[in-house]
Amino acid sequence: MTRPTVIFQITAIGRNPEALEEAARSVLYWTAHASSLAFDPLLWLVIEPEGYVRAPSRFERLRDAGAEVMVVPPAYSTALGTRGKARALEYACEVRRSLGLVGDSVWVYHQDEETCVGEDTLVGISEFVEEGRYLVGAGIILYPIDWTGSPSHVQELTRTYDDLRVLDSMTLPGNPTTGFHGSHILVRADVEDTVGWDNLGYSPAEDLTFEIRVRSWYGPVFGVLRGYAYEKGAFGLKDQLKQRRRWVHGILFALFHSSDLPVGRRLAVFYCALSWFSALPSVLVVAASFELHYGEMLLATGVFTGFVWTSMATGYLLGYRLHAEYLGRGLPILRLAVNGVVGAIVDVLAPWYALVTRPSSRDFVVKDRPRVEGAASARRRLRGASERPNYR
């Protein structure tokens, strides 16, 4: 029996070279030190020319360490003329095809430029490919890297909690609550080669359209990938808002431009968008109820707002518990609560901000550490360059 190959593919513009190198070195370290893996690993860095020229020496060091560095040719274009990350993903598909890496014994593990792996990640991947029950796997993402406790970082705790819903929905026929992942996903190469990433123009959430296509072509072939991935949140509220704007436009793109979206799933995607857009009016209605003394309105909406606030608090609490062992000494409860509210407000505003602004295929969220950092953060940065990554 052919031993499986897993390609760890980091696809990015490359404007965050420090974060990308950390992600790449986590793969290099753990594929060399994790024991009894049932696959042969490869590491591919698929980046844009503008990213490479920012830090060529850094990428060459990674090449020397064992990574395959692929710079997407500036003139490369797909059949449908897709732009953004989907263009680089489609280019990687063509490279794999030219190398014959498209069989059912080849898997692609997709990482964003800040997606680090631990030993638990690799063990989960190994079990998944060895079992071979599913064609696509997705797992839970934690956000402990460069944690500062800022509003944007606290808000990410709820994303980890929401992964429980995402994974449950993805593994059900029809994906009833529209769960999907763009990183920490494992796809069998022949499936990715068949479905591809090509879209007509710029798809802001290429991961969602890819999931829709896979489900349309192959049905319920999604399984849970054991082990965490380790990422970092946006460092500022502006970047958080830009990131969420792209997600909103990605949902709208899938809703109005995806021909592979069946009616039932289209309604689910529409409900997802409607729920997000309704968050701001709901908050305004509650505020008006207090300010204008609309007792009847407060009574009618209280049933729903109580449930929403309880759900949000649960998301923060359980998300924090999943992160606790990675964060060390926690922030004061009051600061966590205040920052959680601020981060939530940004998410509430995001869909309406998306209505009046548009994302660009050249947008990126800063994931390299801010230049101003405390002594403890500096020590962690220096230690991380030479010692074992602080992941399982």
C-alpha cells in the first residue's frame, strides 16, 4: 500500500513574513520530532511576488531548511480570471497536477500565513489520512499566539467556541448552519484537483465557495480533524473590521454568484447573512427601549436579547477555557469583559460597514508582531527562533 503524502501548504500574499516563517518552522519542527506519523510530509509556501521581494532572505532560509517556495508568476491567470488568494490556490493545484501529486494517497493541509501546528495537529492529520473515511477534514482553531488581551483578541475566543457549531454543521448533510473553514482543513488532492478554486472574478471568501463546490460534487464527505491549529487574531480594531468585511462580502458572493448552491443551502446562507445584519438593529432597539421607556418593546425583545447575551457570554467563557493553558496568567475579569464588549461591537458593525466599502484582493490583515513590544514578548520572540514551539 502506498504511504500517504501530506502537503502542508501555506498560501498567502506574503506581507507578513515573520508570521509566515513561524508557521513554516512549526511544520518543519514537528514533522521532524513527532513520532509514528502515517504519512510523508512536504511543506509548500505559495506566495505572491510582492511578498517574496519583501523578505527574500527569509524565504531562502526556509527553502534551505526544507520548504518548497513557490512564487506565483505575475502573468499567471486562470480560466475564469479569478483574483486574490484563489488565484494562488489554483496555481498550486496546477503545480501538483504537473508533478503527479493528485492521487488519492496525496492530501493537502491548508494553512493561513499565521497557522502554526503542534504535535497534536500532526497526530490528528495522521489518524485522519490513515483512517481514510472522509475526503475533507476540519478542526478547532485556537488563537493564543502573540496574545495581548486586546478587544480583537478577546473576540477571537468566541470563534473557537463557534468551531463546535461549525464542525457539527460541516459534518451534517447539507451543512444546515453554513459552517466552513479556510485554514486547518485537510483535503484529499484528487478532490481539490477536481473541484478547483477558480471563480469568476474576486471571491472574498474562496474557502466558502470551495466548500460549497465540494459538497455539491461529492456530498457529505466532511469529517472532524483531531488536534488544534494555533493562530493569532488581528492586532487592532481596524484590521478586525477589514477582516470581517471580507467575510461579509464572501457570504454575499456565494449567495448571489455560486451556481453550485442548492435552494435549501442558499436559504441557510441567506439566513446567516440576515442574522449578522440584524445584530445592529437589535442592539438599537434594545437601547431605544431603555431610552424612550418603551416597556412593551423591552418586554417583547427581552426574550430574544436575553438568549443572545447569554449565548455570547457562554462563547467567551468556554472559548477562554479552551485557551487557558496557553495564555498563562489571565487578564483581570473586568478588562476581559470590557474588551469582549468592544470586540463584539466591531463585529456588530462589520456587515453594515461592508455595505458602504468593498474589500480588495490586495487587502491584508497585519499578523506580524507590532514593532513596539514588552520585554516578555521580546524574550518569547527570540526564544521561539531556536527552541521548541510553544504548542502541543
